[in-house]
Amino acid sequence: MAITAETILPTRSAAIVADKDRIKPPPKVYPAQDHPFKGYHAPQPDGYEQSKSTANTSAIVIDNGSHLVKAGWSFDKNPRFIIPPVMSRYRDRKLNKACQFVGYDAYVDATTRGQLRYAFDPGSSVVGNWDVMEGILDYLFLKLGVDGANGGVDRPIVLTEPIANLTYPRRMMNEILFECYNAPSVAYGIDSLFAYRYNKGKDGLIISSSHTSTHVVPVLNSKALLSNSSRLNWGGAQASDYLLKLMRLKYPTFPARITEHQMEDLIHKHCYVSQNYDEELSHYLDWSGLEDRDHVIQYPYTEHVVQEKTEEELARIAERKKESGRRLQEQAAKMRLEKLVKKEQELEYYKDLQRGLASESKKEIKRILDTEDMKDEAHLERTIRDLERSIKRSRNKDLGVEENEETPEEASFPLLDVPDEELDEAGLKEKRHQRLMKSNIEARQRAKAEKEREKARQEEEERLDNERRENDFENWIAERRTARQALLQKIKERERLKADLGNRKSLASQMRMKTLANLASDGPKKRRRGGDDDTFGANDEDWGVYRTVATGDQSDDEEEEDVSGMLKSVEEQLLKYDPEFTEQHTLEAQSDWTKSLVHSFLRGPWPFDPESQREAHQLHLNVERIRVPEVVFQPSIAGIDQGGLVEIAADIVNQRFSYPEDRARLLRDVFLTGGNTLFQGFEERFREEFRSVLPLDAELTVRRASDPVLDAWKGAAQWASGPDLAKSSISRQEYLEKGSEYIKEHDLGNMPNIA
């Protein structure tokens, strides 16, 4: 069966209607978290009272993390206080008092936030500000209700520290605890080892990804082999800073202030680990399903309120406008009437003047005409005729009568047949004027005839085109597609040429400058040599120089508009008759920036209104949701010159342990801990990629800590309640005898030779 336009049109129209009816649902908006002030926390002295009955086995356990400091008693199931390691200190001028806020209290207002100080060096787990650290310890001991003799702490203290902690931070911590707080004993242990012991681990591979770094620690026979451990310089802090940089680069003119704490909250709530990063990233900004993948973060904003007027006010405004319009019309009519009266008076004056000239001599006539600034009587006749025509048009306009153009037959040119010898000077002037008028009328007649011929030609071409479309539809469609491609190529060439002209090093710009230089050098030489005058412009080819040297949009506007109109006409025909050509294939749709990849990246699948304050204060998280967590597996994404987590773990297992039995014991218990492992899909992704770098017969078991954030404190509390605390702690007597750098080695702590 032959394909015709009639069989295509219904299907095509339905497709267009269905495409137009697709309306994107409104985005789901997530509010940006404000500063994390959590209110007042009352002291809990009951723990200290309870510890008096078991003073020898009760200890204060502090998980000294660089993100959160957890503190409580060794007999507690959970820490009593969890605060960030920050402090704000300033002097209130009104009260004339020194104010100090610690933890979440430091976020209470703008003044305290402006004086915020961190205990740890940025991006590390090493304490750098000991004033802040001392303020945090004061806060925790006061909240725990510790009330020892002379204001000291009379309970053993257990502190966590990172792997390979530096000697200087431990020495300073010992001096503060023993000198300032008179602690009876202090014990240190590694946070990830405490968490592993709490989760019943003995032999395995610990993957500890925390706030400042990621460590891979092998453990055999409940003993951590720290000399075989590896570190990846990436954690939650680096992830927050990385997302902050991405957002500032993505929205350089964002009106609100983006903070690192807000980025940390976005990472926790919206990011996840992709199971196939490259594949998912290649389709992440596709329009299908982008509503679910694109998360909109709304920052506080103040919308411009427009006062809506009542119906009575709108009616009064409309009446005032109508009244103003009536007044303007009356004024215009009055002015037209005044002009008409003035013209009638002038007409009557000139007619009287013309009648008076009939009885005057030629000399007197010339004097009178010169007085009226007229050349001759023909000039006076034209003036009277023009006034009569103008008055007639004005009266017809006021009466609403449509005025017909003066037909060529109404015009007469009697002087054209009179020889010049029979005419005086005034007659010759009038004859030249009539010849000019006749030329104008004939030119209009020729233009009208040409227009009618062009219209007839177009109608004939359209008729022939319709016949060909009906008789040979496939070839007709193929020609339209070819014509469209040719027009597109022509537009691209012009855009490329314009871009090249903007680049002074391009070939087009060099040719333009060469042409200008030749034109500038040719003229003076001819004049110096006494040559002929400049004849530039005498030939039509000379005017092509302007097209060569023009750089602005005016260079070829008219022709470019014709090409665009021709392309639009061809696309309209294809839309109407070609079933394979849709709205998305048109140049206008392809050039629509709201459907571009950049718009999807910046604003998701919704239109953007630059005048809306609500939309201007929105962040769109899409590819960042998988890009930020992916860095721990591919550090090169963030510019880190290290191997990924799987590569590091595979190197430890395959290269640093020669005995197959040891490898098997490590792989049977791969333990994930730390807040940076809480991403959705982290465990599955690590298991799949780690499995791919191991022998086929290797047995692999990957598990996550029961609570990756609090298990380090729980493990330290459990360890402090056992017999190992006494033999692993540094007593005050040992501190005085052996110095502040002294440390006791135990299974869950750093070794002296690497600490």
C-alpha cells in the first residue's frame, strides 16, 4: 500500500498532542539544615554518684573523634554526651563578662558562630588547638558531674586516638589530664580496634572510614598488625569540602551562604554509593526518571510580595484609564479639527490668490509669488491640489469613509505631448514634474504586475508541489530532508565563520586583515604615482569586500533571515507530513537551552524562572549524589594521588601476607566501621569489587559494625570495665617517673615504636 499524507496526519497529530500533554510534576523540595543548635543539655551527676561504689572499676570513657566527641561512664550502654569538638569564646561588652560555649551550644547565635574554633587541625585527627580541647574536657567533666578533690578528676580516663598518633599530641594530652585535672590514670586505644573488639572480632581486615581518613588494618589473633596497615587520605571532612567546592563551582552566583556543615548534612541524607558508577553516571541526567534522581535543596528566601488589588480597585483603575483615553481622543479630535480649519483657510487664501493673479501682469505675478515663497503658478496649483486632497482625506477619516487610491487613469499629463519650444520656463518645470509623476505611476504599475506574477508563480509551484507529494511521496519527503540538512549546514558554516572572525588568530580573521591592508595600501600608491582616481565600487564585485571584512551581526542579516525562514518552512512541512520527524528534531527544540544537558545539571527537569526568589535559592543535587561517595573508590576524581579503597585492601591481603592461611583468616571477616561507611550501597559495592581482585576459591565475608559511629565508644567502655584497664593505663606515678611521652603497649593501642 502506498504511503500518503492522509494516512500519516492522524498519527502525527496524536503524537504531538501526547507530547504536549506531558507535564513534569513539581519537584520535591528538601530544606537546607540550619545551624545545629540542639538546646540546653542538663548535667547528669548520677553517673558520678554511681561510680563511687565501684571507683576501682569505673572509668570515664571519651571517644575523642574529630567529628564528634562521645563521653560517658564505662558502665553505660551508650555515651551520655555527644558534641562536636568546637568552642566559642568572647567577651560580652554589655555584661562585661567572658562567655564560653562548647559543642552544639557554640551554634546558638551569629555571635558565637563567628568566634567558632575547632580543636583539631583542619582535615586531620590531630589536636591542634589545646585551648579548645581543654574547654571541651571542662564541659564534659562538668556535665558528667565529676566533683573530685580540689576540683580534680578522681576517676580513671580512657581516651581513643587515631592510628599512629603523633607523640606530641599524646604528650600534651597527658600533661593536661595529669597536671590540670589530677587524673589517677589514663589509657589510650585505637577507635577502630575498640569497635572491632566490641563486634566480637578476632581475625579479619578492618576497613575504618571516619571523618578525616580511611584506614585498612589487618588483625590476626586479636592483635592489630599496624606495620601492615595503610591509610587513604579521604573521609567525611574531605567529602564535605569537596561537595562545597562542587556547589560553589556549579552555582557561582548563589545568593545564600553555603556552609560546610550544610554540605555534610546533604551528604548524609542524599548521597549513596553507585554499584556501577560509570554506567549510572552516563545516564544520570537523562530526562526519563530525572525527577527522582534530582534532589532540590531549598535555602531560606524572601519572596517579593505583590499586593493584589480588589475588584473595586481594579474597576476604578479601568474607569480612570477609560476616562483618560476619552480625554486623549477628544484632544486629538480637537487638534484635527483645528488643523482642518487651518487648511481650509489656507486653501481659501490660495484660491483667492489664484483668482487675483488672472488680472495681473507677469511682473506683478512673479512679485506676488516670490512674496509667497513660490516658484511659479504651477507651484501654486500643486499647493492648492495638495490642500484639497489633504482636506478630503481628513474629512473622510472623521466620517469613517474608506479612501480609494487614485487610479492611474485619473492622472493626466498633458504637457508631455507639447514640444519644449512652445513652453516657457514655468511650463518646462511643470513638464519635468509631470514626467517624474508618470515615471512613478508606471513604476508602481510594473511592481504591482511583478507582484501578481510572483504570486501566480508561487501558487503554481505550490500546486505542482502538492501534486508531486500526492503522486511521489517518498521522493518528495527525501528532498525535504536533504534541503533541511543543506540549510542546517549553511547555518552552521555561518556560525563557524562568525566565531572565527572573533578569534584574531583564525584563518578568517587573517584573511580579513589582509584584505584591509591591501585596500589601505592600494589607494595612496595610485595617488602618489599620479594615477587615475579611485574607481572602487564601479563594479559589482567590489562590494563583496564588505562581506569579506564585516564582523558584526549586520554582515549578512537579510540573507540569514531568509535561510532561517526557509528552514522553518521546510520543518513545518516535515512536521506535517513526515511521521519520523517530531518536535524534538526541529532546530528550535534542539536549541532550547531548557532541554540541554547544562540545564538538567543546574535545574533538573523543571523550567527555571530567574525572577523567582524561591528558585534562585535552590540547589539541585544530581550527579553529586554518586560523585562524592565514589572518591573513596576512585580518589583520582578529587585529585588525590592514591589508590582506591579496594586497591589498598587487595595490596595488603595479596602482597603483605605470604601464607595462604593468614589471607584466608583475613578474608573471612572484613569489618566495616566508621561514619563514612554508612552510605547506601557501600557494603555491596566493596564486596563486589573486592571479590573481583581475589582468587576464585577465596572465601570472602564482609560485614558492617552494628553501629559504625558509636561502636568505638561502646568497645572502649566494655574494655574499661574489664581487667585490661589496670595493666594498660598510665598511672600518675608512672607519668611523674617516666615523662609525658610514656605509653603502655596493649592489643588495642598504638605501639611505642610507631606512635
